[in-house]
Amino acid sequence: MCPLTIRPATAADLPALATIYRCARAFMAAAGNPTQWGTTNPPMATLERDIRRGQLFVVCDGDTPCGAFALVPGDDPTYGVIDGAWRSDAPYATIHRLAGDGSRHGVFDAAVSFAASRYPHLRIDTHQDNHPMRTLIPRAGFVYCGVIHVEDDTPRLAYERLPDPV
């Protein structure tokens, strides 16, 4: 089995991205989390915007995309208000829309490793019912900081990973 690789997504990846996110939504629903992404999130327009901004990445098994995530540097307005407290106000990047098609293990770890190599201070959030992510996120060195609310005002559990001390 070859190691997973990561590259910027392109418009040519949109069909594969549609499959990845469809598989992820089905997995989430089957695992007791049918509402976080519903049946249509993330919308194609969001993925297209992420691609134009250079913020969407595909995780590949050989040449085949099997996962995807957005890596968004800078302040995230969704994280401006938290019921809790962030551990640091230093500049950070946020991992959003992290998903795999289920064909390979290690998509989450590959994405976090890639993100941390570019932005050592990271934030991420997930739905209360997303138990797989709630297990993976702390294992990757993120610390729970509190609850934020996304655009539709639903709550998310918010986590932060600080750079390793030098």
C-alpha cells in the first residue's frame, strides 16, 4: 500500500470530490450523525470557491483522490465567539470540510500532518454527534476549547492545536 499524498484540488477533481463528500455524508448518517452535513453539504459552490482560493486539498491514494479538506489561514469569523476560551490568540489556520470516501485509513492523520507543517497553530470543529471525529481530533493533539456556532447557528465543538514547543 502506497503512502497517502496531498495536493491542491483543481476543477478537474470536482467529480471525485462529489463522490468523496457523498460517501462521507452516508458514513456520518449511518454513524448517528445525519444532520451535520445533511444531504447536500458542502455545496459544490463552496468547493469551487475553495479551489479558486487555493484552500482545498485532495488526499490521494496513488493518483486517486480518496479524501479532501479545506485549509483556511487567518481569522475565521465563526470562531470569533466561543462559549469557552481559545488557548491562544496567535495567527492560526482552520481545517474545514475534512472527509474521506472510506477506501483508505489515515486520511485524517495525513490532512492534519500536512496542515501542521504549514500552519503549526490550528483550529478545527465538529458536530456533537460526530463521534469518529471527536475521537480523532484529540488524538491528533487538539484540545477542546468550547462551543462555537456555525452560519446556521447550530453548535459545534471547537478544538485548538498549538505549535509544539521549541
